[in-house]
Amino acid sequence: MSEESGIGVDRRDFMIAAIASAAIAAEAGAANAQGTPPSFASTAPAMPQGTVYTGDVIRGKKVISALDVNDLESGRKHLLYFQGVQMVTGQHWYVSVIVAKGAQPGKRIALVSGVHGDEISPVHTIQAVMGQLDPAQMSGTVLAVLDVSRPALEGMARRWPNSGRGIDLIDINREWPGNENGAGAPARHAGLLFNRLLKPNADYALDFHTAATGMDATAFHLARMDLPEVRAMAELFPIDHIFDHPAYPGLLANALIAAGIPAFTPEIGAPRILDHTLIPLFVEGTMNVLKHHGVVAGPMGRTGKDTGLFVGNDTHVVLASQGGFVELLVGLNDKVDAGQKVALQRNAFGEVVAEYTCMVAGEVAACRTDATAEPGTPLVFILFNSARPEGIATYPE
Ligand SMILES: [Zn+2]
């Protein structure tokens, strides 16, 4: 059946929907492997009561299938594996978890990386923050979840390679809050992490990302600045830009906000690398957030006030209209004017096949780094402020 025809796509969607219904019906008839009572299977799962140890130990780390940080010894760090969704071979995707449990009670902050598997600076940022923490001196808890989308990270890929209907590449940052009984492993993995690890143990959360492969970005956040508790944290970072926008449904930050946990999405430059220029800015900002909430003591570091932080509520995305080789005429953080030429494109003969001008005045927040582009590929993102009503926007996560 042709996937190009409307009929083919409609039929495929119908089949997926039918499979989903069948899966939910099947789950409703029997307790699932995680022990959820049948009566909860087709609706919200029962919230776990307490930390559940599976009895497994991997490379010296205990495996848990549910976490309640109240159960952990105070004044020390705990290194654990969280048991995510099962694989075809019967093993599970285990997710690395560090809990720094303060000697004194206080706020609980969750730090998340690896939702996209090719975004590595976030992992290093959280490792650096956790390395600076002394639980004996802390009031509260920091929960680090480092490698959420395990199979994507194993392949240095943005998306989860799901084998259910042949290889689908699933963007797990469109799946939150997940579904423990969903029609796909990534949705189930997200549901397990959301229900049994993140939501029960966080008062606030930061989900760290980078630009997508083929792009680089300034030091920026995607953050809902209309939410005072989010704004108070986001402005504590000595960075360049904040894109004040909810972006897509299904983002982890949006699911956390919907669950009453103020959250936002820091974005640390380019994917696939450790950006040693930007990482320290996000470590400093995260430590500021921990000080803001009283988890750690000490003077506040540099904030957005020190870096001329620019907040915009919209992005103008310059898309390639041709295939060809890309030459950028602007760089990250450049101020641009409406009508300014920002990129050109040549064919294999060296002839100029397209010239691109931006349609707004603003600041360059992300640029293409791959030197080729197909039609429809984003070349430049320009952050600006618009009076337009908010809709679904594109952003270079
Ligand atoms: Zn990402």
C-alpha cells in the first residue's frame, strides 16, 4: 500500500488506532508486568507507594521500579538504575538516577537529560552540578535522571528506534506524560518514568536539551514566562536568550507543569558534543536555582541580568526553499533587521539558487551547521517579539 496516497495514510492511522484500542482492552483484563491493578489499567496508573527495589543489582547499582526519595538515607548520594520499559530480549532499558538527599528537609528539584539521545552537553551539565553538591550541607533533594531515551542515546540519535511496526523513530519529547499501557514502548517508558520516578519526587524540574543535529544555538531556554515560578528560575541563568512559549504539546516540561510542577527547558548549544563554553553557564544557573529554593547555601552567581538576557515570544524560521549547499551570512547572537540577507544556497555547479532574507527584526538564536540543506530545512531561527496570538511554534530543541 502506498504511504504517499491519502487512502494509505488514513488506513494506516486507522490500523494504529485499532491496535491501540485492542491493547488497552487486553491490559484491562489482566494486571500488567509492573503490577498495576487491572481496574487502573485503562486510566491513570496507581501511584506507587514507596521505593520498589527489583532485587537486581547492575554493576554495583541497585535497580528500582519506583522511587520515593523519602525512603532514602539523608545526607548522602544514592546511585540507582530505574527499570524502564522492557526490550524484545526480555531485559529492560535501565535509566541512570542520582539522588542527592540533603541532611535537612527542603524542596525537591529534578534535573533531566537524555530525552533526546544525541544531546550530550545536558548530561555533562547535570553531572557537574551533582559533583558540586554536598548532601551533608543541603536542605532538600536533587534528583538527576541522566539518560531517559536509552536506545536513542546508545545510537547518538535524537529519536527512539521503536521496533513494534518496523523501525519507527519516535520523538519521546512529544509523548509526555506517557502512558504505561500505551500502544508503543516509548510511550510506556515515558509513562513509567513520569509516574514512578519524576512526578512523585519533584517540586520543580529542569529538562535540559540542545539544538537538533545539523543546528547550533545560543545559550537559551524554552520557558513559560507567564508562570511566575518558572520565570523566577529561568532568569537566574547567565545566558543569551529565552523563548517565552509553550511550544509543542507532549513536551516533558509541559506535562510537568500540567501535573503542578513548575518546569522549563534549558537548551545548551549544539548536539553530539560537549560545549565547554556553554556548559558552565548552565551549571552556574542551575546552582542559582538550587540556592533560590534554599537547597544549597551561598551567594547567587551571575544571572540573566549580567548577560543582557533577551526574551522573545516568537521565532521567525528561515526555511530552505531549494536543495543545495548553504552559506550563512549571519551568526549566533547577531542582531538582524527585516529585509536583511541571512543565507544563500548554491547548486553543485556553484550557481546561486536561492538567497534568503529575514522578515523580522530580532536576534539569531539558532543556525544550521550542516552545510547542505533539502527544501524545508530550517536554516536560521530569529527570536523576536510579536503581537500575534500564540500558536504552535517551531523551535530548535
Ligand atoms: Zn532535545
